[in-house]
Amino acid sequence: MTSDRDPAQTTHPMRDAFDDALAAEENACRSPNRRADRDVALLDRPELRPVRLQLEYLKPELAFERLGIRSTIVAFGSTTLIDPEDARRQLAQAEDAARRAPNDEGARAAVERARLSLSKSHYYAIARELGRLVGRFGQGPHDHRLVIATGGGPGAMEAANRGAHDVGAASIGLNIVLPHEQIPNPYITPELCFQFHYFALRKMHFMLRAQALVCFPGGFGTLDELFDALTLIQTGKAEPIPILLFDEAYWRRIIDFEAMAEEGVIAPEDLGLFQYVESAEQAWRLIQDHYAAAEPEGST
């Protein structure tokens, strides 16, 4: 039996449950039944859903508490965004393939997809720069005053984790297990990479320590995370924090917030819950200004 015990857990005079589990494995009886807390088949039963929900809350919570992580900047965005250099290379390859097969409709469609990827690749570069800016706020991988946190997947999430990695800073990835296998990106700090089954618990962890949310263009998942945060703040379930939407033109095209206010389904003042930004530097400045303004007079 391999050890997955947290080496930093508090010791106590009582015999440890982990030691008992080791003894049970080493001296297993002939019965197929395992001890309840080691029985994965039991934990997977529908009746054990409340236990699984609690475990998904506790595992990251205990790790963040142990590592002293209290504040995060959360970055959302599409999984389809790629590095500009990769986008240019993919377009060149697609164009070359289309030239060699001029009558191939699939090849022409691949060129259009590659052009679209290149047109959006600047978002990846901006997210990466934001990760660098947040990462530089600390002095290294063990400075957890402010840590970039993402959904842990590819695209904008990978870019933000990568930016922190560029400057030697820690970063968080709250990955979700999906049918299409959203694999955690390689730039997440290993001990801060977590896998979730439940979207609800994942979104709770996004908000629990968030000092700001930055949203890059994205699809249903990004919209879900954005509106979850807006709803919590609008209803007073969460304190106001900066919510920054990258690329005003994109968001105005996708969501008509002003029309919602005109229809009376949100209040006019709800339009102040978020701001549009166009660069990583602008986003970082707005975050800093927000908290500088919130400091009591005379504080240092």
C-alpha cells in the first residue's frame, strides 16, 4: 500500500487512522470487504454523495490552509486559446496543406479555423502576462500573499498558470473531470493542482479567496463562472471585488447588459459590478487601485 499521508498533518497521541489502514492492508482477511474509509466502491455509491461533496470541499481547503494561501486572482476563459507562436505555426501548416490539395474542402476549412485561432491568440498572451504580473507580486514559489488561480485546463487558464510559472511563482489549478478529459495543464504548481467532480464545489473554491476575477472571452463555462460571481455579489452573498472583462467589443457583442437594465431585470447600478479592460497592465492597475482605495487612512 502506497502512502498518501500529508506529512504536515498534526500528530496526536491516539493511534492514527492511516496506521490502522496500513495494518489492515498488510493483514487482510479473506473477506472482500475493506474498511469503509478505504472502500472506493462504497464512496462511489449515490448514497455517499454528501460525503463526496464534503471531501471535495475539504481537500483543497486543508491544502490552502496549510500553505497559507488566503488571497487569489482568478482567471477564466476559453479552453481553445493558444499561444500566438503556436497559432502562427498551425496556420502556416494549414495553408501549406491547402496549397497541396486545392480542391479539398476540409483543408480550406482547416485554414479558416487556424486563422480564427490566430486572431484570438492575443488573449493567450494577455492572460500569460497577467499571470506574470500577479506572480511578481510575491518573491518566489513560497510567497503566497497573492496567487493566480484558474480552472487548471488549457487555453486562457494555461496561459495564466504559465505566466506565474515564468516568474517562478506558485499558481493554483482547480481542474474539473469532464467526458472529453480536460487534462490539467503542466504549469500548475503540483501541490496546488486539484481535481473536481462537482462544478458547484469548484466554483465555491474559486470565490472563497478571490480578490478579483478576470474573464477572457469564452463559452458556456466562462459565462457560468462569470454569472455565478455576479449573482453572489449582486445578492450580497459575497463582498464586491473587481470583475474585469477582457475585450469590451467581445463582451458587448455576446451579452447586452444595458438591455437587461433597460428591461428592468437587473438594476442600473448592477452595471457597475464589472469593468471592461484591454490589457494585463490595465487589469493589474485596477486591482491595485481598488484595494488601495479600500485601505483605511493612515494605514501602511
